[in-house]
Amino acid sequence: MLEQILDTNCEREAMSAAPETNPVKPFGKRCLETIANQGPLCVGIDPHPELLDAWGLPRSGAGVWDFAMRVIDALGDLCGFFKPQSALFEEYGTSGISALTATLRAIHDVGAISIADVKRGDIGSTMSAYARAYLSEGPLEADAMTLSPFLGFESLRPALDLAKQNGKGTFVLALTSNPESAPVQSAMIMNAGGQPVSSLAADIMQRVGAENHVAAQAGHWGHVGMVVGATVGERMRGLEPLLDAANAPLLVPGFGAQGGNTESIATVFGKATERIIVSSSRGILRCGPEPSALQAAFKENLDSLKSLIS
């Protein structure tokens, strides 16, 4: 069955074989360089109401703006990746969206890679609009966005193609840590004869690998990454060859406050550990608001991760 999964059909192979002519630096190269220079730790800018309270900030658009700016001011010289969680800005309406816009711009200004954690997934013109919002020049422009493939992987095509065109990245949900995801992501896909072919998670990984095939031939990571939780544990069993072959940067949430640690990451990712971008939010942010405390927490987390990829 694994050989069937690893095979790429003619249509995907033809698409992947097209030469890369885009003069913009590929997103996968940028990730490689950033990890080499600043390490694999990504700070999630997640202004949870409880954190706003703890930092003495109002639960408002102004509060989340102040929160985000403090995080970036404290860590902008240290951190190569920031991941603002859009819902925690959106809940404050137009002022929250303005704060998200300012946050993405501030991340750009400090030279870090911004990953808009928006988990968008839709079809047709709607998916195209989501892609343009986050992957083109404009107020919400980010370096990458998270995507949900559960309306069908090909429904993401507008975002996948626009990201490649603009030197941006995407991170497709593949194997997430929340317990509710297991029945869906482990569900079997049937062929025309009603025989099981692969799990949904395996299919997503195989398709991501097809998207990144040309980048692999060019010697760098692809622009289509995956989201794989730090605590998926046994659910990764049997998927390791697909993870290794995908040539994808791997966004790994769940480190720190959600229970993930260096041991669980090493167990889950194995040889693919060299491609991880590990996200920590509350594990670092709860140490604020003092800049020195945030910096100390960041350095402690980063040091523990460096032992995995050294």
C-alpha cells in the first residue's frame, strides 16, 4: 500500500516537473536560511484574554495591538519566525483586524518570517480571495499562511500556486494533536472499487511531496509545508516515509504549554526533525510582559530545540 501512496499520478508529475522560473527567493530557501541563522523556534503571537489580563492590558483591539508590539519588540532580534493567531485578533472586530495588520507589518520590519495562522480552506473564487488576502501585497500580507485541506486538497490550488508565484509559503494541516482530529485524519480513502488506498493524512503528505518535487531536485525545501502536532505520538506510525519524502518545512505546534517536548518531537519526526519549525506561544508569553523575561524564556526553549537539529 505504501508504494501506491508514494507513486505520483501523471497529472501531478507533469505539474511538478514544470521548471521554476520565478526570480523571487523560494520560501523553502528562506526557511532554511532563517533556521540556520536564528534557529527553529517560532513564537506564536496569541493574545488570549487571560494573557491580556496577566499583562495588565485591556481585552480590546488596542490591547492585542499593545501585546503584539511588546512581543515583537522583545524578541524581534532573536526570533526568526512569528505566528499570529488571527482569531484572537478578529474577535475585537475592525480594531482587532487593524492590530493584526500592524503585527504582520512589524514582523516584516524586523526581518522575521510571518506565518498567518488562519487555517483557511474553501473552494473556487473564495479560496482565491483568501489566498490574495494573505499571500499578495496588501494590508494582511504574510510570508505564509496555514490552510485546511478538508474540502479536498485540490481546493487549495489557488493558494498553493499563488504562494509559489510570490515566493510565499503555505502550511497544510496534515496530522494535528487535538483528539477530535484522529477519526478524520486517519479515515481511509477508497478507490473506485471500494478498496482502501490510504489514510487521509497519508494522502495529504503524498500530495504535498508532489508539490515540492521540483524544489527537491533544486536542492531546497518546497513552498508547501505541513502542520504536524508535537504530540501526535503513535498516529505517525507508518507515515514516516511519506513525511521524509515530502521535502516540506514542518510547522510543529504544541510545544511547551500543550505538552510537547524535545523527546516527543524526536520520537514523532525522526529523520525529518531537521525540517521542523516549532511553535510555542503560551510557554513563552506567560513569562511576560517584561522583555528580559520573554527573552530568557525564548532562549531556554531555543537551546532545548537546538540539541535536536545539531
